[in-house]
Amino acid sequence: MGLSGDTEVQDEVAAERSRQLSLQGSQPPTEPPGYSVVRRLGTGAYGVVWLAREDRTGRMVAIKFYPHRQGLNWALLSREVEKLAAVYTSRNIVRLLDVGWNGDPPWFVMEYVENGSLGTLLSRGRLSVDESVRLGREICSALIDAHGAGVLHCDLKPDNVLLDGQRSARLCDFGQARMSHEQSPALGTLYYMSPEQADLDASPDARWDVYAVGALLFHMLTGQPPHRTESLQALLQSAETLDGRLQIYRDAVRAAGIPTSHRRVRQVDPRLAEILERCLAVNPADRFPNAQAVLDAFVARDRQRARRPLLAVGLLAPLLLTAALVPIFVSALKENLRDAEQQLTRRALESDALSARLQAAAMEDELQDRLDELQSLAGEDELRRELESLLQRPSSETTAEMLRFADAAIDARPRWMQLLDRAWERSQTASAARSRGTDTSWFLTDATGVQIWRRDFSERTLGDNFAWRDYFHGRGLDYPRDSVPADIQPLSTPHVSLAYKSTTTGRQTVALSVPVRAADGRVIGVFARTAHLGDLQSRLRGQITSRGTAGIERVIALAEIRNGLEIRLLDHPCLTEEFLHAAEQSYGDSELFQQLTLDATIAAQVATGPPAPAPAPAPASGKDSATAPPLTSVANEIRLPVYSDPIGRLITPAANRWSGDWMAALSPVNRTSWLVIVQERRDGVLQPVQSMAATASRQAWLAVSIAVVVVAAVWLLVFRAFNRSGQPLQTHSQET
């Protein structure tokens, strides 16, 4: 029962009747692609939830539609999706699988949890103490994951706790959730909402969720939520405004204090009652500070209960039992640790792969945007006419003209140069305004590959022939300068070049080039722009969170496939200009490139395109040559449970943060031979398992040691008692 300005307070019967009515209807609002809708599951204030089958895998999922498009607060919907994405890796929270923002109506896909909600289970009556405690602990575990991701649920109630196939608790519905740094209020549900939360000016607090845990536990143990009485129901229904209803609720909870009816439930021990009452404390300062503290209290209670029946039933039996259990424990521990490591690894790689796909998609969009801009400029009528006239002149004459007017005022330059220079300036200004990052250079080559114009101006490249470069011919390789094929032709389609070391800056650079065509369609030149890979990757890297599983730092890098046989690192947070300069001094340029090659086993996992055929000779008509063979491409992303960062080979071990084992996901960038790499420390991901193993081992050896000491002490006491009781018998025998 959520709160809004016109919400009426319902009792259990009315709520169940409403739920049943909401399940009526047989047609979903739409059929999302890839899913087959089966039946309706429920209806909320804005959304309708349907059961569906994923066509590709056959698994059952829940799809939430938002049919009331006009009345929907899109900020709240977006925020709910954001919160679900933030807690994606939690086992105890229903996972977000897919989002259809552009659907009509919009929808998102979640895991289907088959055993319904805790609210449905509680409608049949209260639960046993053991089951209540188990569910309470699982809810705390889910909140720990959510709070660890910076998400406060703010609306815990039975209907927002689902039960999976093992009847384990799974949290859902983060529509009222808030990030821990947010200050906007979030109204929960009456009787599960702390008194200070029932205030439109309240700031979110983790202790709101702690109070709700206590209210859920109270409901499971007693069969109804705390403080709900017929008189309070009547008062709430009589309130005419939301503020009035909230005031009545706050006053009633504070006046009633902590309920006590749970203490009359059989098997509710004093420690459990204390945990529940501290969760339901009216004053937030008296509550547990967070869900972790509640879970710790449950663990402490379990330990206390486990110690009660520990009575010595024999002297030798504990030793024998300990000896028998040790190998079983060791075997079970190893198996559980292996399973836990596999699960953590799989979840971390899923998250890394998602980040890699996002980065690759952002890279694709960036490259396409820049290519489109070049192609649009090259197709402008005035510029095309000027270039067609210009490129009929000898390249030496054009280069000389460029050199003569390089430093002249723009209005004093030839018309063709004015058009190019102003296009370059407009692009640089627009890029700076969009925080896109400016290009390293723009340049124009004629049909033979001679560079005749460049901005920023550089005498080092102007007039040189670059027909050997991939950005000129688009064949997916750079020829040796002195071995350019005789049939080389300028490219005929937009192209993203191989990465190369810039002649002017010495940094890893990529060129995006488009053909310049005459009025009759002939390619008469190549128009290109370049960007440092580090600058391009640096801006796009900021679009992805820098934290991985459990807060482990992620590293985002870029690699390139060469000839389908090796993968070379192109960009990495470590590859600064200073670092590269120092490394080249130690290794040399060619050796450095070899050091930045990924393990050969990774290259073997790459699915490549067909072998490259020999280039076709130029047609007799002088038109473009046959299409160049495709670049090596990657068909699928790669997930590596163990990955070695090539940077680790370049740095001395004493100061090397890049050595050791990582795990990584590699995702291809379409239209290029690039791979985005998202990596995180393997030991950081597996640290919870390692900590659990160390704790379990310590506890096991501690238990064995205590057992040995206790047994030894008992045997010592028995031995001394036997000696004391036997001494008089020995004296009497001597006297006789």
C-alpha cells in the first residue's frame, strides 16, 4: 500500500481483492521483440507486469509495461531503471535484463521469480520463526548489496519481496529508491515506513530500510504489520490531505512506541525480540545504523543459539568426531570456494562485458559522427567545384600555394583554402562546445596520395606522398614507403584507418577519411581528419563508471588486431606521452610495439573474417579499383577469467601495479579492427571468497584447537580425580 495524494488505506481483504482484479485482461499492450507474452501477473500505479518467454533462450521473464505514457513521470521511471542497473550483480535483487525505452508503451524486462510475493504468502497466515529469520537475513543481504551500490530502497513491504524457486527472498520495485547522496523525500508504505520517513521534507536515510526490515519481520512473526489497528485505520481514512495522513501516522507510531506482541509468539527468543525492537525504534539514533549491522546481529544470535546445546557427552567422541569432520569440511570448503569463485568471476565478466559493449558502441558513434561530418563537407557543391579545379593542377603548384598562404589572413587566401580552413575552424569550435575533443589534424591529398593541404599547418608532411598509408587506399594495411603497389588507388568509401604512429606528434593516431569526387563521380582526392587514440578513448572512457564489481577499479584500454594473428595494445591509461618516451628509450620503437602485444592465446580466440584476396588491378577506364578486402574483424566479444596486462611487462616489479592476474572482457568496435578491453583485478573480484576461505579456515582450526584443549583439560581433571581417589586405597594396602 504505497502513499500518494489520493491513496486510500486498504485492509488485507481489500488489497487482495484489488490484486485479483488487476490480473484481469488477456492482451498485453504490445509484443516486445524477442519475447512471447504468456499472461498478466499484476498491475501497479503506472505499470502492468506480464509473464513472457524469451524466444532465444526459452527462459521465463517478467515484462513491466508503462501504458499511461501521458501521466508517467519519466524521471522516476528512468531513476528506477538506473537503480536496478546499479544493483545488477546482486543475487538477492531481481535483475534488470532489458529495456525498451522506444517501445509503445515503454517496457523493461526483469527476472521472473516464480513463487510470487511475500505479501501473497503472508495472506495465508504468519510464518514460522525459523522461516521468518531466514527471510529477514536474506532481505538484509539484498539491502547490503543495494546500499553498497549507493541505493536506498525506501519502500520495503511484503509485495516488494518476491520468493524464487528455493523460496529465497528477492527484492524488487525500486520506484521509490534513492541514491545515498540524494536529498529528495521518498514516501514508503504505511506500517512499514519509519515515522521520520512519513514527512515530505525528509532526507533519505539507510535507517528507513532498517525500520522496514523490522516491520517485515514483525509481520512474518505475528501475521500483521506493527501499529495497524482499526482505530488508526479509521483515523487515516478520515484524513483529507496527504500531509494530514502522514501527521496522523507519525503521531500514532511515536505515541505507541515499540510494539510487544511479538514476544508472545512461541520460539521468539529474547535475542530475536531485541533485534526486532531495535529495528523498530522510534528514534532513528536507537536503531541499527544499516542492514549490515542487522545481519551481524542475526549472525551473533545464531552463534549464541549454537552454543547452548554444546554439552560434553563424552571425552573421546569429540576428538573422533573432529577427526572425521576435518576432511569432509576441507573437501566441502574447497568445492564451495570453487563454486563461489566461478559465480563471482561470471558476474564480474558479465558486468565488464556490458561496459565494454557500451564503450565500443560509444566509439562507433563517435567515429561515424566524424565520418559523416567529413562526407558532408566533401559533398558541398562550392567546395567540390573548387577542389575539382584545384586537383587538376600539379601537386607541386598546389603545395607551393599552400606554403605561400599558410600564414596569411584567411580572407587573403585562395577560395579553396578559405573553404577548407573555415570548415576546419567551425568543426574545432563545435567540438570544443560539445566537449568532444578537437582533432589532431585535417588534411587533403590528391589522387596520387600527395598531401596538398593540412590544418594545423605542418611543413613536415605537406608535399609528401602518403599513398602507402591505409587511410589513402583503405586496404586495411600500411605498405612500406618504397613498395607501394603500382595499381594503388584512392579509397572509394568512408574508412577508419589502422592505428599508426603520427609523423608529427609521435603518438598513436587514427585517421578517418572519405573520398573527394568530381562531378562525374571520379575520385580525385582523399579528405581526412586524425585524432590521437588516447584523446578519443579518454573522453569516451568517462561515459562508463570506473568502479567494477564490489567497488573494484576498472581499467579501460583499446587494442587492434593485426593480420588476425596478434593483438596489439593501442591505448591504455598508462600510455602517456612521458611513459611512451621513456619506454622507447629502453626498448626502441619496434621492440616496444612487440612488448605491447597480448598473449597469443587471446588472439587464437578471435573469430576472423575470410582470408584477404589479392588486390584486383585497376580497371582500364581509370575508375576506382575493386573493393579492398575487409579488415580483420571480431565476430564476438571475448571474456577472459585470467588476463595478463601487457603493460606489466614494461614496468619494474617493484613499482608495477599492472602485473599479476586480471580478468577482462573484450568487445569489438564495428567497422574497425579494434577491441575495447575492460579489465579489473582478479584478486580484487575474488577477495570476498578469499576472505571467506581465510575466515572459515581460522574458525575451523580454532574449533579443532578448542576441542583438543577442552578434551585434554577434561582428561587431566579425570586423571587427577582418579589419582586422588586411588591414593587412600594404595596406603591401606601397604598398612595391611
